[in-house]
Amino acid sequence: MRRWELPRRTFLRGLGATMALPLLEQMMPGVARAQALGKPPARRLVVLYVPCGIHMEAWTPAKEGSGYALTPILQPLAPMREHVLVVTGLANAPAYPDGGAPHEGGTGSFLTARKILPGGRIGNGVSMDQVAAKQLGQDTPYPSLELGLDGSASGVCEGGYSCAYLNNIAWASETLQLSKEVNPQALFARLFGASGQSGDGLARRRRRHQSVLDTVREDAQRLNARLGLNDRRRMEEYLTGVRELERRMTQLDAAPACTPGAPPSPVVDIRDHTRAMLELMVLALKCDMTRVITFMMGNGASSRRFPFLGYSGQHHALSHHQNDPEKIAAIVDINTWEVSQLASFLQRMSTSTEPDGSTLLESSVVLFASEMGDGNTHDRRNIPVLLAGRAGGQLHPGRHLRVPSGQPLASLYLSLLGMLGVHVGSFGEDGTAPLQGL
């Protein structure tokens, strides 16, 4: 029986809607299909940034190697520990700016390993994710996605430094920071919504109690009838994920039936917001809309509060604990919640399959880190780093790796770029050789 071929960039189409599809076996050229099933899946990079540092005493394992015990902050990773590499001892010397502004310097240099410019001027380096996107993004609709939970403020911040350094970690050039999308509804519409429509199209469908899947239902049914068993399973898994995500986002901005008097200020539960963004990230990777994502779980020097954890103080203020046991307990709980979001994301990636039967996580590199270690002292000599995934067998997780003190963070970036097939001779101000032992 002669098999038909499906174009790589095929979309489901309906009334005003265009929806991308995940990579299917049927999209592989006939002669190359069998070969492609044995070919390693595309490499992917995801960076999750958390602000204000980590309480290192409750983070750092006592032992090296695979037999280390999970510390309090790392406990949420227990079900995924075989997929995670804990790295300690890395330093980011360029994150110390000339005169004050520790958070601007730390966040601004987080992925560039370059010292930022003072005096309200914009000056940085190209970030590691954008070096990767220049090569990995050639075959995807979006070379990279820049995402976050908090919007960006303009102007001048601490020490006379531009606020751009606090609000962005992705830099396309020395002077061009890439602003992030923080609205899950807008991101959904951008990735899976109506062709030529903004988030308004999604809102109109909601008012009509209509899913984007409803608008492309007939096209999906016609396509499904022609797919093989494996592709039908992948389509079902993918479309179920899209519908579940729509349901969650509808709950995020649900309004009461009537609002007498002045309406209250919008309240967004950060837990639902984070969950929606992480689910969208998995779908974007699975659909091969992009292979490079950065996600800021807060801007530098974050003022977020965590009432659901029982704390009313702002994150930044709590991070300056001055050895106060109550503030330390709050920071440990905040850090633990942040790691739990990583664990949830990794679980989703580990259950999302590639056409060859492997998982998204196996083909990817996920970097989870903060711009500093101890937030109380703004220490950038021991950056907390977690790596997850296997980069197609090049990364060896399930361990604690303690590198020689002072090894540049930029050396880690050289290694990760190499695992992604992006080979550069140096990176940042002090990355001259790849980090060994990964």
C-alpha cells in the first residue's frame, strides 16, 4: 500500500482559525521515514530563571555523585531525581557590576556572562539562549520564546542602572533585550489560536463557549482518518492537552455574573498562572513551534508575595534574612515551591513522546538557576544550578557535581551549547573552555 506524505508545516484549519500540529511520522519523507525513526530527535533548550537567590544551606547536597541525599529545597525532585544533575561551585564574576546594583548585575549577566553598563545605558552581550536559537531556530516558526510571570518596567532602577537588566534575561545583541510574553491567553492565541487574530479572537471564542478545537474539528477528523496508529495516538494526546489548557485559562480570567459598584483589582493566582505557562511551554516544544525557551518566574529583585505559603512579606525583602530564622524559613519554602514547579514541568516533558518513542526530556536540556546564591549577601561565587534532561545522551543526570570553586558559569554555557550542536570557541567574558564532568 503506497503511503501518502504529510507536509512538515501542516495546520488544522477552520472558521478563521489555524492550528499547528505536533511532529508526526507521516510528516517524514517516504524514503527517509524509517531512517528518521532511528535518527535522534531535535535538541531543545529550556531555561527557567528564579529571582533573589537560593538559601544554599538548604539546597546543597552534602555528598557528590549519585548517592547524594536530597536536601529540603530539592525534595520535590524526588520522583524525577534520575533526570536531574545538581551542579554547585559555579561563579559568575561578570555579574558584579561597577558600583552597586547587585540584582541588575546578576540578572542582566545571568545568560550573557557580560558586565552590564551603568548610567541608565543599555549594554550587554548576546545571551546563551540566543546563540542557540540562531542555529536551532532555523526550522521552527519561532526561533525562540521569551516568557515570564511579571511584566517589564522601563526607566532607571537601583544604582542608576536601566530596569531592562532586571526584567529580561534574553539578549539578541548588546543593546537589544527581548521582551517576554507574560499573558498565557495571548501566548495561547499566538501559538494555537486563530490565524491573523490576537488574544481577542480567543476571548470571542470563549464568549461563545467555543474551543479552538471546535473550529478545526472537521479538518482534524479528516486528517485523523488518514493517519497511522502511532500518529493518531499522538494527535489525541496533543489535542487533549490543548483542550485541558484552554479550560485552565478560562478559569484564570473567569468573571462573576455581575459586578455591582467599582470592580475589584484583578487577582491572579500565581500558581495557576505558572501552571498555564509551563503547560504551554511543553505544547510549544511538542508541536515544534520552537526549540528554545526562556522563562522568568519573577523579575530580578522580585516583590512578589506568597500568601498561599503563609507569608506576607515580599520575596526580595525576605531574601535579606540577616539570619532571622523566620525569614530563612520563608525563603526555604519559596525556593521549595519554585523547585516543585520545575518538577512538574519535567514530569510533563517526561510523558510527552517523540515519534521515535523517546521523550521530550530525553532530547532536551533544561537549566534551572538563579542569578545569585545567597540572596542575603548577593553572592555570585556559588550559583545554584540544576540541569535536567539528557541532550540525546550527552548529559548524565542523577548526580551531584561539585565543580572546582570559581569555575565560570560561562563554561557551563559552552558545554550546553555544544550538547545542542552549537559550537563556539568562547562565551561571555570568562568562558574559554567547556565545563568538564557533565
